[in-house]
Amino acid sequence: MQQELMWGLPVILYLFLAGVGAGALTVSASIFLRGGDVARGLHVDTARYGAFLAPVPIMIGCGLLVFELGSFETGHWFKWLNLYKVINLSPMSIGTWLLTVTVVVSVVYAYTFLRDAPGLPKEKRYALRRKLSWLAVPLGIATAVYTGILLGAMPSRPFWNSPIVALLFLVSALSTGIAGTLLFRTLFHSPTPDPETGKNFARSGYLLTAADLLLIGFELMIIFLFIMYAHLTIGSVKEAVSVILIGGDLAPLFWLGVVVIGLLIPALVELIYIAPKLLYHRDFSVPRGVEVVVPAVILVGGFMLRYVVVVAGQITGPVGI
């Protein structure tokens, strides 16, 4: 096995942070479009938290990627601008423009949620926000998928060379985006005496938590398909995936850190609070401590997933093409 790691923590953090930001952008725009206009919308406040969160991790992740390109080591501070000079269908070229457009849209989209946005009257603010929401959903999904395609575009790395990796990163990005939004709104939301606003806030929490539970279920299914795909493939792919199976170098981190702690335990806790609402139409209520811990654990699990995938792809490759 080749143990030298060319891609380290900056790339892993980029994949994780870009996924969180893309997921938060998609979730915010989706929940805003579902909730109606700003005056009577059910989910506007929650959409606002997702909008404010989304551009920050994407920009930090892009900064880490620029750092990984070596600009700061060589002293060529604007070396990364060379990515804009070549326009073709390569993953790097597409990703450069996709991330740039996503960052711009996410920043302007967040700006429309400022209660008194300078230079943007209330009527225009809502109209612009709605238009940007329709752009934000496909851009967020595309950015989340791209983080997986970036790895899958390397056929010499058998662990990454699977179409399922992009799907896994997409579902994980949406889940961590929901988790980040829930955590952000829990930490910064100020309770209001208005009972209707409080009900709307609880409805948004239930909607996001239920959606996250479904996404975790999909993520577990995709992991199963990823492993089955490898076992049905002869040669290097099957051998590469063995690194996360029982006895493999990364098996404890994958099964305990990603699957059990990052997915199964949060899903079980979410189900405990969703079931009364879903089955008996009771009020959805989650203790503040749970609202902080569960999303935080999901975010940690999302990071560990990227860590395992990036490291596994490097210690099991390359192979001849």
C-alpha cells in the first residue's frame, strides 16, 4: 500500500466545507420557496439562517484549496487566477467557474435577507431573493456533486473511481447543510413572544429534522451500494474498498466514526423526536441541548466521511491505467 498522502487536511476541509455551504444554500432556497412570501411565509426565518451560513464555509473552503495549490509557498500570490485562463470541460475548469458563480449568488442571496439592506427596497428585495432562490437550488446541488466528481475523475485511484462517490457526497452535503442550518439557528435565534412565529419556527425545525432523517437513510443505503458495487467489480476496485471493511486500516474510523456516530446515533435521536409528531400529531419540541449536540455530531460525521474517502483513495492507489 502506498502511504504517502499528497492531499491532506486543506483538501479534506475544502470538500467538507464546500459541501456544508452548498447544502445550506440548497436547503435555505428550497425552504424559502416552499414557505411563501416574506409577509406570511412559514419558514423565512429558518431560510435566513441557512442563507447567512452558506457563503462562509464555501469561501473558506475555496481559500484552503488555493492554499493547497502552493501559491503561498512559491510566493506567486495570484497563481490561482490561472484557473480562469483556460475554459474547457475539465473538472478543474468547470469547478472553478461553478464555485465562483455559487459564491457570488450565495452572497447576494444572503444580502437579500438583511432586514434593512442598503440600496435594496423591500419590494425589490423579495423579488430578487425569489429569483436567486431558483438559481441557488441547482447551483448548490451542482457544487455538492462536484466535490465527488473531483475525486471520481481520477481513474488511477480505484477507491474514488465510482459514480457512487458523487451521489454519496451530494446526500452528505444536504444532510450536513441541514445540520449546519439547525445548529446556526439554535445558537443565534432569539425567542419571540409571538405564538404564531414560535409555531412557524417549530414547523421549520420539524421539516428540516424529518428531511435530515430521510437523507441519513439515503446515505446509509448509498454506502451499502458503494460497498456492493466494489464487490461486484473485479480487480483493484474491490481490493481498494477493503481498506474500510473489517480488518482494513480505516475500518474503525469508518464504521465507528462515520456510520455509527455520524449517522446511526443522530438518526435514532431524530426519530425519537419526530415519531410523536408523525404518528400522533403532537407538537414537535426538542430540548436545546439536543438541538446543539445532534447537528454537531452530524457535522463531525460528515467531516470524517471526507477524511476516510480522501485518505483511502490515496493509500490504495495509484494503479496503472
